[in-house]
Amino acid sequence: MKKCIIGTFYGFTLLYCSGLDGALGEISYDGNLRLGVVQIEDSGGDESSTISFGGRVSLSTKPIYGFSAKASMFTTNALFGRDDEVMFLGSNGQSYSILGESYLKFQYGNSSIKAGRQIIDTPYADSDDIGMVPNSFEGYTFTNRDLDNTTILLAWLDKWSGVDAPTQESFRELLEDKGVFSSGVIYSRGQFMAQYWYYNLDDIDLHYIEANYADDNVEFGAQYSDQDRDSSVYGIKLGADFDAFGVGFAIQ
């Protein structure tokens, strides 16, 4: 008998499945539990705080002819207090649960395509997993690793939810009536890493370049971003470790 039971109690979602392995191939399960505490004091001296409990439960299928799937449920629940900064809770200060990941993946050689809700990490679209529920995005991503030490990613993202979204508890459009296109190339070898990213959103082109090198004694990093037609930012970081002390330097 194949069955799956989902139960929600005060916003906390419990998931139990049995008998699915034979129907969908091997299924792996994983998850985590989180307990978070935040306290904020505004300019007037007023304090607000929240203690929240939550976590994630995920189900992933093994590939069948290159196809696989994954679903992840995230939940966050206020135990005490309701913080207005929405780092832990929803847009109205409420507990919530959300299906943050739900995608179909096709893998062929060193290339893969994902369609659906997924978590990605790029310079300007990332999980920002600092609270109870990370950012997740709805769209399509293509990844290729045919070149040595190189990852190429193309993405079309339409909706998002999570800690940085205007409505954390539900998926909403990134841009009204428009999506975001992103492409990136990441090269990593040994202690050296370099990446270039391009974004197109609402008729604006964004470019991001970064390079880093780090070993046991020396660290170097440089960043440059053309954020608009007439706006750009950059940063440089240098560091060195000696036997008794370390020195660092950064400008932005």
C-alpha cells in the first residue's frame, strides 16, 4: 500500500510516506530542525523579540533515465514574541509553512536542467539562509560542467519566497509581468576562484565580476559590479597570516 500523510499543527508540518519506493524508485529523506532567537532595539529604545522553532523536510528520488525530483517543506513557528523584522516569521508576523522546493530535474552527462521551485546561490539571487526559511525561486535553471574546473549556469526566474521576499510565506513575482534572466561562469582550481555573472531585469543590465585566492598564508579578493547604466561598485581585500599575527586590508 502506498500512502503519504501530511499533517499541520500550529504551522508545523509533519510528513510521513510509506510504500513510495516501488512506485518512484528509491527515495531519500533528509531534513533539519532549527531554533532561532532574535532581539531588536529600534532608535527609540523599544525592543522586540522572537523565539521561533522550525526546520525542513525533503524527499528526493533517485534518477530514472536521467529524471529525478525533489520536494522540500519549510516551516517556522513563533514560540514566544512576534518580531516585526520578519527574519523568522511571515509578512504579517505569523508562523507559516511553505513548499519551498518542488522541481523536476533532467541530467544528461555533465548538463542538467531543473524546472520548478528551487534554491540557487548567485551574487544577486541567493538563498540568504540567515533565518528560519531561506529564499527560494520558481523558474528554470541549466547547468553545464563539460569544461574542466568550470561551471556554466543559465537561469530564468519568475517568482520567489523566503526571508528577503516581500511576502515570505508565499511565492510572488520577482518583477511585475516580467522575470529575471541570469547567466554565469564560475572557474575554480585549487585556491583560486573567479566568476562572472550577467543579469537582465526590467530593461536593466547588471554585471558582476569576482576573483579570489586564498591559502594558509595569503588571501586576496577583488569584486566589481556595474549595477546600472550610471552606477558601479568595487571592492578589494588583502590579507596575510604570519606565525604570531595576521594583517588585513579592505576597501570598497
